[in-house]
Amino acid sequence: MIIRRLQAENILKFTRLNITFPENGTILISGDNESGKSAIIETICLGLFGRTANLDHHQTSKVIHWGNTRGWIALDFTDTKGQNLTVYRHFSRQDPPQARLNAEGVDEAMALGEKEVNQAIVQAAGMAFHHFIETIYLSQGSPEGEDPNAIVRMVAGVEDLDLLSAQLETEIKAERDQINRISAELSSASQELNSLNLQPGLLGEKQQKLNHNMAQKATLEADIKNRTQRLDTLGSGAKAATAALSATIQQGHLATLAAWNQNLKNLQSALSTLASLNLGEAAAIIAKLRGKTQHTLESLVAFSTIVDKTIQDGKSRSHWLSGTDIQTLAGEQQHLDAADQLAAKGRSRGIFTFLFFVILALPVGGIGFALNFFPQDPRLAPVVEMLATTFPDYQTIHLQGAMGLGVLFLLIALLGLGKSIKNIAMKSQNKQTRYDLLARAEAEQKIVAIIAETAQLPLCQQIHRLSSLEDQVPWNESLQQWQQSQGRDLVDEKKLSSFLNGWNEDFGQLKTLMETIIKNLDHELHQANDLLSNVNNTIPYLEKEIHGELERHKRDQELRKRCESLKESRTQISHDIDIQTLARQLIQDSAHEISLGFSIELRRLIAKTTPLFTRGRYQHLRIDEDLNLSAFSPTKNDFVDMSETSRGLRRQLMLALRLALAQALTARSQTQSQFMILDEPFAHYDHDRFRESYQALGNVSDAIQQTFIVSQSFDEDLAETATLHLRCQIETNVMEWVSP
């Protein structure tokens, strides 16, 4: 792999770099401290791998030149296969790094994005970054603190196998410890299983006993509930019946019809409740009392129907007395008044007609009669003369007509007189009718008052008072029939007292029986409660025992499952240990084979480089099969560990080792040409050793064709042997060198 050209802007010290490197020979980079020598080398490293020895991928924003926000690198190189490639990297203080890898003359990118480009570079370089840092790039700093054995094993590729082997060993140890813990846990679980000592059938027996007690509890609770309800119903029924009957008996003579009805309904309801309890001997008395109550209620219902008729009758009579329509007292009186007025008018008209027509009949009929029958009477002469003067043409026929007209007038007068006499008789009749109406109104008022009064009277008095009306009312017959049949026990005080006494005797017997029944029920209820209390006390004890037994069974199952699981785990872990042990052995064998092959090659290369940098004093570095290094000391005439050598010698030996490793890595990557970077490799060397080591670099390897050497200064004669010499200056931030 050869670096051909480096271009950059705003990276590290430089605002611009444009350098074309020769593909063969030595490239010297010199200058004072802080002049940018290492910056050129780090820019090459940054261009290849996207990071430096001191900055990883997440810190690349720090490589941007101070005062700028962006920077870029374009690095042309030839890969291990001889293909010319260019890698482009862009850096920003705000955005993630960007990268692209292109083949020379091809526009399409081989890889795009930092991750893909980094993977492609590893393939193109034939090595990973950590191999590059330990072999190809000898960074500035003292190597004396480094572990040479670790470096050799890393380059040989054994380090990862060592890590894997160590990891397997750790895992094997942890799994063996786990097996010991599992065995201890198995032993503890087995002991606990033995201590549980479960008895077959014990749990079922206890559960059956609990079920029996629970069933007994449910039966007792239902029985107690029924007995309590029965006792409460009996008590409330007896109390209601006592209250209703007491009210009926105590209020019997003074109770109204409404009070009787209400008391008897209450009594009937209470007796029905008691009858539903099937009270044995008391049932007969209850049935008897219910029959009496029902009979009395039916009797009162019949009487209520009669009372309703009286009320309706009273309303009708009150309406006749107080109403204003034609069918009422006022209407009839108005009718009589109108008839009187008509009679008076008729009488007046009759008298007038009589007098008027009598007056007309006497002169007309009298004159006609006198002239017709006594025409020669001298007393009539003036009349005859007046008629002759007034009616000169009158004849005898006219006198006869006048006589007939007088008779007619007399008849009309008689008709008027008859009509007058008739109206006088009618007025007299209306007067009698008025007297009759007033008498009826007085009687009706008394009946209405009696009907209204009876609504608030005790039952017996109400019956007696209504009976006193007898035939004055239309419902009297219904009342008499009721008194003789259904109401015969209620019609008077004596019969009612006898009736109520019979009730009181029956209820006294019922009360005595119910007190005995209530006492027995209460005693049975106490016994049931005592038995339930015993069952309730037993159930928690059984539940606790069952819970404990269930927990023991559960624990037994858990322990058995745990034992099975532990045994399976122990078997699996033992199997894993066998596999891991075999794998570790295979890894160790592979590492040994790799180490053996690499040690042979490395011994050959070290045998060439070691004398070059130790003035021939140390001819041999021994590398055993495990890649452990030791140097042969002429003074001690024996191989010694690298840590036992002097500081200066150790630096020389580490440089020789690095160069040998670089050759080995180059050979393994099968590349024909390789570059190498030595940043201040001779910083602690004296002048003569510096020159000797510099001159020895040319004899190291033909594969390393391009060598970058960084130092503050070089002797002029040494600098003249270099292919390119770049001189850095502190005050300059730009470097350009392009080959012709």
C-alpha cells in the first residue's frame, strides 16, 4: 500500500495541504515543535481510517482548524492489489463526518458513508487500524513502556484467540461455580422435601370435612333464616292481629262503619299472615276467626251498599231542597207562582168580559125584544122615533136580529163569568199545593239531616237511626232485610256485645297457643344459632389447616419442579462446560499453531533487523512457541527478558521489532509494496546512533518502499539521500508540493 497524494483544507494546523508523494524512497518531514510535522502524518492517518492514534471516530470534530466550521481530506493511495483509490472525508463541527471511496477514473463510489468506507479501507489496506498503529505507523512517543509480547501476539492474530480463550476459561470457572451452587441448592431442596413429609389423602380428608361443615353451615343459615322470618312474621302477625282485634273489640260499640271496615281488614290481613305459617293446633282457631271476620266484612259490605244508597238518596233530596231547576222545590214553587199569576189574569179577563157583554146585551137585546113584542107601548115611542130618524129603512127583521145579538152577548158574558170562577178555584188549589210542598220540604230536610248525621255515628246507632225512617225512604226494605239476615249480630248493643265476646274468647285461645309456638321457635332458633356458632368456629380452623396443607403441597410441587429444573440446568451446564473446554483446547491449539508459524517467520526477520540497530552487539532475539520475546545478552551469556535490558537498548530492540512486524504484516497481506511512518523514531538517540539507525533503515526490507520519517532536523548529507524533504514552519499554515 503506497500513499500517492494528500490534499486537505482546514485540518489540524494547516488551512491547506497539497502534497504529491514519491512512491519509492524516503520522505523526510522536519521542523521545530508545533510546526506541523506530526499534523501531516495524522492527516494521512485520518484520511485512511477516519481517526488518529489520539482521536476516535466520535472526536473528529476536533481535527477542524481553529476558527473554521468545516474541513476535508482527499487521499490518493494504491491498495495491496495495486489498484489506485481515492478516499474523501468531510468533517463538520455540527454534522456527522461524511466519507466516500472511489476507484481512479470511476465516478461511482465504491463505498459511501463513514461505516462502509472504513470497512472498505481495512480490505484495501490489508490490516485493521490497531495493526496499522502497532506496525506501519510508529507514532511519536517513547515505546519503552509497551509490552512487546502483547504487540507480537496482536500482530500474529493470536491476541483475539487469547482473549477468547481467557473468556472461555472465565465462563468455565463461573459455570463450575454455578454447578456447585446448583448442587448445594439441590441438596437443600431434597432435605426440605423430606422434611415436608406429605401424607397421601390427608388434604382430601380435610377438604371433605370442610365441605361437610360448609354444607352444614349453609343448611343451618337457611334454617335460621327461615325460622327467623317465621318468628318475625309470627310476631308481627300476632301483634297486628292483637292490635286489630283489640281495636275492633274496644271500639266495637263506638266505631263507625269506616272504622269497622278498617279494623276488620287489618285483622283479616294479620290472620292471613298467621294462616300461611301452618301453626298446627292454632290453625283451626285462626280459620274460625278468619271465617267470622270474612262474614262480618261481607255483612258490612252489604250494609255499605245500603249506606251508599242512603247517601245518594240524601244527595237527591238535598238537591230537591236546594236546587233551582224545574224538578226541585224552588222550581215547583216558581211553577205555582206562575200558575197564580195566570189565574189572576184569567179571573180579571172573565169579569171584564161578563160585565162588558152584559152591558151590551141588555140595551141591544132589551130594545129588540121590547120593540118586537111591544111595538105600541107609548114608553117606547121615543126609541122608535130615534131609530126611524137614525135608521129610516129598518124593518122588523132588524129588531129580531138585535134581539138575537143581545142573546149572543149574554152568552159571551156567561162564558167570561164561568172562566173567572174557574181561575178563582185554580188559585185556591195552588194555595193548597203550596202548603203540601212546604210540608214535604220539612219532611225532606229531616230525612237529609238524619242521613248526614248517621255518617258520623257508631255502627249500631247508624243502623238504628236509618231504621227510624221506615217507609219514608225507598231503601227501607233493603235495610230491614239486611237487619234480619247478615246484620243480625250488629243491629243492637246487646247482640253486638255477645258477638264481640265470642271473638275475644277465640282470640284469647289463639294468643295462648301463639305464645307457646313463639317460645318453642325461639328456643329452636337459639339451638340452631349455637350449632351454627360451633360450625363457624370449626370452619376457620379447617380452612387454616387446608391452607397450610395446600401450601405444603404447593411447596412440594415447587421443590420437585425446582429439583428437576436444577438437574436439567446442571446437566446442560456440564454439557456446556465440556463443549467450552473442548473449544478452549481447540483455540489454544490454533493459537499455538499460529504462534509457531509466525514465530519462525518473525525470528528470521528479527535476526536481520536486530543487528542493524544494536551495532551488531545483539545478534539474536528469541521468540518461543508462545511468542514470548527474550534477548541474548553477551554480558550474561544468556537470554534475558526485554524488561531487564537498559532503556536505550530497549528502544533499539523495540524499533527492530516494529520493523520486523511491519515486514511480517506486509508479507501476510500479500502486498508487493508498503509505506511506513516513523514519527520521531530516534528522539532519544545520540547523534551517532541516530545516523546509524537512519542508514540502517535502507537495509531493512525491499517490501517497504515508501518510508515517512519525522524529526526536528536531519544532517545535510542524510537529507540529500531522501527522495523528498518537507520542511515545516511554525508561522506557515499552508504546505504545497507537487512533483513535476
